[in-house]
Amino acid sequence: MRYRSLLLAGIVPIALAGQSLAAPTCTIPGTEAACGDRIVAEPLQSTAYHQFDGPVESVEKSLTAMAALAPDFVTVKPLDEWTGNAEHTSFDGLPIWVVRITDGSVDQADKAQVAASLSVHGLESAGREGGLRYVEDLARWAADDPEHLMYSGDTAVPFSEVMKKTETWIAFTNSDGWAAGDLDSGHAGFNRGNGNGDGALPLLQGGKDLNRDFATVGWFDRTGGRGLAESEPEIAGWATLVRSFPNLKTSTDIHGEITTPNDAFSDLIIPAGEWDPKRQDQVDQLSRNMIKTVERKFVEDGVVLDEVFGPLPEDGATPRQPANVAAAYDIVGYDDSGFMGDWFSQTQDSVHMDVENFLSNLAPNNAYIPLVAQAHVAAVRGNIEATIVEALITDDVVPSADYGRVGYVDDPTRTSSDPAVDDGVPGTGSEVAPGEAQVPYDVSRLDYYGELTEAFGADIEAVQADALATTDLSSFDTLVVTDMDGVPAGSSLSEADYLAALDRFATKGGQLVLTDRAVRLAAGLGAVDAAALTVNRTDAGHVDFLEPLGDHPYEEGLIGKPSQTFYEVMLGYPSRGRTPNYGVERGAWEAAGGTTVATVGDQDASTSPNTALGTMPRGAGQITIFGAILPQAIEKLVLDDGTEIETPHPHGLASYAVTITGGQVLDNVFSFRGVGRTTAETVPDQTGPGKSAANRGNGRSKGAERPTRTAG
Ligand SMILES: [Zn+2]
């Protein structure tokens, strides 16, 4: 997906004439010895990438030979045969090869489906190179080694058991972009898109980008020649097939990159979703298990990164660990609409992981580097295997958290596609394009609080604004104002009385949390000067944690290079530097006695000068600001100069789009215990053992200590 830096592009030429015209492959039974006892030789025994359809080998022949090893387990057909729709070929009319792997003797009704898309960007060959070898692995285990252990993290399940319970679909989703790089094609190399418009500049980036063609929730980019969702036959077919799966559990979409900000060979990217805490933890578990499984495959395949990249510069350009994970903004620095992984996550109820494998993009394109290819294959074996085995264990995830008692200031206003609902913008706020139908929505950011209660019994209650002035709130540890910078709709309170009530809550020992636009209330409360309020507009909602990560309780449980806290696209924001990130100028915040946990700055700026996550003592309690976590979805976008930007959202809007990082930080913030709380049963024994068991997640929380604790 990423090609932000072309640092390495210059060093590797496109494959030259004279290179062998085959991988090689040994598809005729009895000849496998020439390929190291494989149908498709391991990369170190190969001299070229596997050809889509070359003079001496083709994907059809290789996959067909693999299926013949284990016909009761492996079925190979082109997509149009699976869907029964003859239009589901590539744009250029090539077959899209899809493999189904399962124990055919067990009824499908008892199985979980697993889906893997390989090299949907045709020049990112890692997915299909690894996928081809892994399909052969599975076929050989079926034939010769049914008790072979398959792994997701530390969970090992024999192949035979996995096959009884899962049905895995592996798709080679971009035949045109693959065939463009065949050594006898006459084309300059593999192509990113399909054949629809290939030949347009820039070279090798032409054709339609199939990974912008999915019907994702929220802002949907129609500019730059992008069509409606599923306008390309490859994606129309693949989406049709996936929608037919009765019990899809897990999925992956495997890409390639040129640089790795996360210092990993296999950069796992968390997709976007409207996730409750359980789903956050499921995706989190998949990522952690996939990291371990890639590490395992590196060992099994003898891949050592120092050997692979020894000749390359050591100044940060090359990965230092087999795999790591982060959100899209953290890794590639941008978000977008139409991603396959987001579609899986948002619309197919799948626990999904995207993958960017290193040095599998414009460079080296179809120039063959055996050591790198072997690492790609090992990584992809791990990517796919973890996705399959995870399908058996993902439902067992149980989220937990250790919240104090939380009240949130209610807001009755919801954002609706129904014109009869007065949400400030009549109708949807955006026109649908010809051929589109508006998916209805009725959303509120406050719905997230209900999910927290449902997920782990968090003690969270809505508090009506009017009640703030008259009700004893001293049983709450935390009171949160969520993306509101004025008196809530429908309240009869004056602004002064409203602010006084909020202030009273903090000064008497509670934690007043101000999120998103509500950060601006810090000025009304007199905590900082209004001139110190900031808003930075970037692609994603995010915060930049101060180094070292983990030295503040609000950072507990975070891993990798976490930054993104919500998915703006699902909330209607164009991923074009438009998402508001609220904060307070850091110097002013700290001069007023505040502590900074994380900052925020402008998109691509080298500085991050504003406090986005921080605390400030307030009487016996504290004020906490969190400038980017739960903004209300938008139906249109008006810039400061009054310009309106079109924000079509034909596939609906989300109520909330909290990332795993955002969810973890919010958990940490809500674990606050206030002083002088009045309801005994909400202040459990604070000295006894077992607190770690209450920490939420599967390894997300590192320790048993509560982040912020004062005597109750
Ligand atoms: Zn890609």
C-alpha cells in the first residue's frame, strides 16, 4: 500500500532479459525432485517470481498440481466458477484463482470461514509468493502429515483438527497486475492496479486500484477517477464470494511496502472498525498471535534478517524484527476509503488483519532477490496460518477492565440519515451518486459507553445536563464530557451554571474528563487561557505519546508505535488532513500545573507542540483532557473560511471508531478512583490481591497497578 519513500526504488532494476523464465515449478507428478521435492520450489531454489502464465509455468498448473496432492482438501477454481457469474474475471478477462482448503468430509455448517487476499496490488508479490507455497504446505500436510501442528501465537492445533473446523479461502485477487510482470509479457513489470487504464502514468501504478474499491463505512472518496464501490470485476466477484460465507471469522489482506516506520519486516496493520471492547481485544489478539507466528516461520525457514539485509544501509531503512503491529496512520501515515481490510472489518463481521511486507512494491517489482523472497514467503506463511488458527480461538476472547464509576454528560442529539430527524443537517448532508443507494444510519458517539457496560459490566451512567446542578455526583469517580464545547442541547442550564457544576465535580475529588471539542471547556473553567486552545487537523485522530512509551499509567498496555486513537473516515471525515485533534498549547498547559502524556501537531509537521492527553490537578480532583477519541460523526464539513467540502458517505456512518490504542487509553483514564466517593459498593477493596485479573484484555495491560489512585 505504501510508497511514500522511493529511497530503495533506485537500487533495484526491473528484471532483465536473460533471467530464467520460470520459478522453477515441477507440476508433473514424479518431477518434484528437481524443485527440492516441491511443486513450487522454495525461493532460495528459485530464479524468478512465479509467473502468472509463462511459457513453462502458470499459476493454474501449479495450483492444479497442488490440489491433486489432496483432492479431498484442496479445491482450485477461478472466481467466476465459484460465484457462478461469468463477469467475475479480471478486467482483462483473466481468471482470478481462488483456492478453498477444508476437510471435505465434514459438513460446512459446522465450520468457520477464513479469507485471505493475496497481492491485490499486483506489484506487491509477497502475498502470492508466500500463498502459493503455503497452499502447497497445506496440501502436503493433508497427504502426508495430518497431525502437523498449525499455530496462532502459542496455540497449536493439528492440521486435521483445523481442517474439520475451518474452511479457508485464499484468493489471488489481481491477475492483471501479476501477468503484467510475467517475464515474457513485454510490460515494464508488475502493475499496482488491474488492466483498467493500465499504461497511464505513473509507470507501474496504472489501472484501477482494487484496494480502493470496497464499500466502506463513512466518507467515500469519489475523486481521482475512482468509481462506485465494487466497480471493478475482481472486487465485485471477491466481495460476492465473501458475502456468501455463512460464518466468516477471520481474514487477512496481504500487501507490500518499501519502508517500515515500525521497524518490522511484516508490518501488521490494524484495520478500521466500529468496535466494541471485545472486538478491539479480538483484533489485538490476532495481531499479537500473528507476530509470534511470523517469528516461528522465520525460524522454521531459516530466515535471519541480518543475513537478508546485511548489504543494505543500517540507518533505519531496514527492518529489525520479523513483525510488528500498528494502526494505518501509525504505519503508512495516511488513511483512505475503500480498503478491503476495512470492509472485512466493518461489514463482514470479520476479525481482520492487514499486512505490509517489506520490500515488496515498486522495488524490487519483478527483479528477483532470493533472500528477500524467502523472507516474504516465511512471513506470509505466518500471516496466513495465524489467520486460520485464530478462527478457532477468537470467540474465546473475554474483555475486562477495571473502571471506577463513570458518568457521562448526555446529549440527546443523534446524527441521522432520516430527514425527519433534526440533527442540524437535513437528510444525509450529501448526495449519493447515480447507482448508489444511501445506507441509513442513526449514530451517536455516546453509544460507545453502552458498549463498555455490555462488554465488561463497566459502571457507566448517562447524566442529564440539568441534573448536574442539582444532583449529588459524589458517587462517580469520573465525569466525562464528550465532544461538546457548550451546554448540551435541551438543557436549561446557563453556561456559567453548567461550568460551575463541572468544576465542582473536579474540585471535590472527581476526575473531569474533557474529550475532543470539550477540551475547549478548559478555558471556560479557567484552567487555561482561551488563546492556548489548539486544533490540529490531520488524517487521523491521534496523539503522539511522549517518550518513553509506558512511563505514564495512561500508556499502560500499549505496544508498537501507537498513535491513532480513532478512525476518522468511518465518522465522515475525508482523510485529507481534515480531522480535528483538540489540545492546549503545551507550555500553557504545563505552566498552569498540567502534566502532558501525549501531544499533537499538524500533519507531517516535525513538531508536536500541543498537549492532547494530559492531566491537571483541580482542587481535590483533576481535569483530564483527551483531544481525539470520541468525536461525533459529521455529514458535511465546513472549513474555517466557510468553504464546504463534500463528504459523501453512501455506505453509512459509524457511531464511534475507537482504535485499540484509543480504547486502551480510555480504559486507563476511566480506571481513576476519586477521593471522597460516597457509594461504598463502587469503591471495592483497594488493597487486596487479584487486581490484575480485572485489567482488560489479553496481555494489553502489563501490570496490576491501577493507573491513578488516591485513597478512597
Ligand atoms: Zn498494497
